[in-house]
Amino acid sequence: MKVAVFFVFLFFLIEFAQTESSPSMEAPIKVACIGDSITAGYGVAIAEYDSYPMQLNRMLGEKWEVRNFGINGATLLNSGDNPYQKQNALASALRFLPQKVIIMLGTNDTKLQNWKFKEQFVTDYKELIGKLRALPTSPEIFVCYPVPFVGKSNGGINESGVQEVIGLVNQLAQEENVKIIDMHKVFQGKEALLPDSIHPNTEGTTLLAKTAFQALTGKEFEGEIPKENRSQWNKSLRLDFAVDGRACTLVVPNKPAKGNPWIWRTEFFGAFPEADVALLGKGYYVAYMNLENMYGAPVAIAHMDRFYEEMTQKRGLAPKVVVEGFSRGGLFAFNWAAQNPLFVQCLYVDAPVCDFKSWPAGKGKGKGSPKDWERCKVVYHLSEEEAMAYSLNPIDRLKSLADAHMEILSVCGDADDVVPMEENTNIVLARYLTMGGVMKVITKPGVGHHPHSLVDPTPIVNFIVAHE
């Protein structure tokens, strides 16, 4: 056991040393925001942009880095129905190695099935704080009073229970010598900012962010909140902002190539980023718009049109873009390219979904995903029968790509049982070649759906650069 603890500590020490010695720029002050759905941003239009941690990040500026580790429904109580300390988010928060931690938990603990364990509240809170204090960064910890509950009891949550939590937080703060942020008092007379009785709207999360800002800096926030979050991604400037009501990301190369070329990741930003990182080093911008659970449907394509306009007309990126589709991102990549072939430099897809009947429907050899299939039909506005007869999947709309002489690269594992090649890439390949199109397939023998990309992304990078 002692050996295991030693190696965990050694891991954090190495991470800390690497962070401190980063040559790119002065390391920012890291703030981890731990909490439940109120922290996660439930109830705001764009949680990745309008949650209180993300607004706080923009308020604090480039010398700070705020991360949101909120989990919907999380409890502080380890005997609760969704204990925070058993979530992957806590492990992520620890790996982040913060210098400051803001904890706002307790609201869900007052539910009937959880509050019967309230005698454990302070003990469990101390356990959480102990894990954070064990980090080599020795973070300063702030604990928050919950926001008020302004309606009738909701699953046991009520203002009486919230007041009990406040009393226990006071006890904890005194015994553990941590600072308190009063997120309860700031809503007095502003109950309208809690439209469902407990979750703040965007104006309410701004209020939370300003309260946290004052606790961290000792002064009130003044002026307008910047529209962009600024941070680092692979030693380059990362910008996070909103377009057409969606959260977006743009990574700026340290030395942009002539003409400002860019690659547009349509899903899973940051996952298996080998090619993206290599292209970033060659002066490509890396762009992303969050269209989660839209499966390349027409509504998603409309959002993508607005994003393309933002990138090219307002931010000056090249009129032709490399569109990159990982897994379900293939639906977005092919469908947008089919409607906008003159704006696409080339297509790079990786284990791509090319027919939603294969995934998520699972009507062929693949596993499918029933939950995703139901969401897919909803966003496409199709019944089961209509979906099975749908004729605008990527495999059905390749002619405009061939007519535009667009070249396609697909990287796939031949043992993929999630998005089988024979139901997706192989169909595209056969049809595209008969249309006179040019398509290259890199097959990874014995590899399943993961890992994506290539350990050495040179073949991918060469394919893309050759089409500049």
C-alpha cells in the first residue's frame, strides 16, 4: 500500500515539475471548480461557455486557467446516490494540479434518499479536502454555501435542507480552516435568476462567477466579460467562444502558414490528436464546433455553415478547409462537404460513420447504440420507418464530392466492430471509385474502433499538405 501511495505521489510530482518548467509561457494559476449541476452549467444555453467556471475563466484573464469539474446530480455524501468522490471528474481534477479549488456541493445531498446520511456530511467533506490537500500544489480551498432553493420541495430538496447544509459547511470551514464563498446570499432579491427553483440561468451563473472572482482576487469584477476564453493547447493559444449558440474552439499556430490553412475537427476535439498537433506545428489552425448528439443532421449542418462563415469571413482563415471526421464525426464531415464541396480542401476521416443505419442503429454487423439511435431519429425528425428509408446518408451523397474532384483519406481498423468497414468506408470507397473519385484507405490490421489516427501521423499529414 505504501509503495502504491509513493508512486501516485511520484506521478503528481513529475506532472507538477513538467507544468512548472513549461517553456511556452508563464504557467497560469490553475483553478478547479468542483460541484454538481449548478457548477456543470445545467440550465444555461451553452454550458461549455456560460457555466460559472467558464465565465470566471474569461473574467480572470490569461494569467489564470479555470476548469469545470462539475457533475450533474453529484452528492458530497459518499453514501449518497451519486457520490462525487466516486466520479472520474475528481481524478481529472487531481491530475489538473490546481493551485485553487472551489467546491460547491450539498444541494443534492438534501434529497430524501441522501439526507438520512447527513451525519457523515462533514466527515466526507474532510475526506475530499484531504485528497486535494495531498497534491504537491497544496491548493487553497474555498467551500461554497449552496444557492437558495426558492420553490416547493423537489425530490426532497428544499430551503430548510439547504440551511442545514450551510450550518455544516460553517462547521467544516472552522475545523479545516478553509474559506467560505457565500453563493446563497447573492441571490437574495434575485430569485428570478433561478427559473426552475435551483439552477441559475445565464445571468445567475454570471453572478456566481463574479462572486467567485471577488473571493479569488479580493476585488469586484468591473467592465464587460470578455467573449473568449484564452488558454493553451499543445503550447499554442487556444480560444474558446460561441457561434450560433454553440461552443467553439480555435487553436492558433505559433507561426501560421501562408494563407492561414485550417483543419476542422467535427467531433471529439483533443482525442487522438496526433495529426492535429503535427499540422499545428506546420502552421495550420485547428478548429472545432461542439455539435454533440446531432449526428450530422440538417440542423447541425446549418450550425456548421455559421461556423465556417465565422472562421473565414471574421477570423480570416483560408476559404478552403480540411474537414476531419472521427467516428460519428464522419456523418458531419461528409454531409457538410457534400453541401459545400467548393469550400473543402480535402476530407480526412477516421473509422468514420458513413451510414447511420450501421451506427447508431446497429442494423448490420455493428454493435449499435440504442440510446444514440433514439436521439439520432429525433434530431433528424424521422420515424423508425422513415429512418430506414432515408437516402441522404454519406454513402448516398458522394456525387458532389466526386464532381469537385475532392480527395478522401480514410484510416480504419479492419477489426472495428463498432463502425465496421464493410458497412461504411468500404461502401464509400466502392461507390466513389465508380464515380471517378480519388480515395485512399489506410487499413490497420487487427485494430478495432480505437485507437484512432496513427502513431506516426506522417501519412495523414502528407496527404493533407499535398492538397494545399
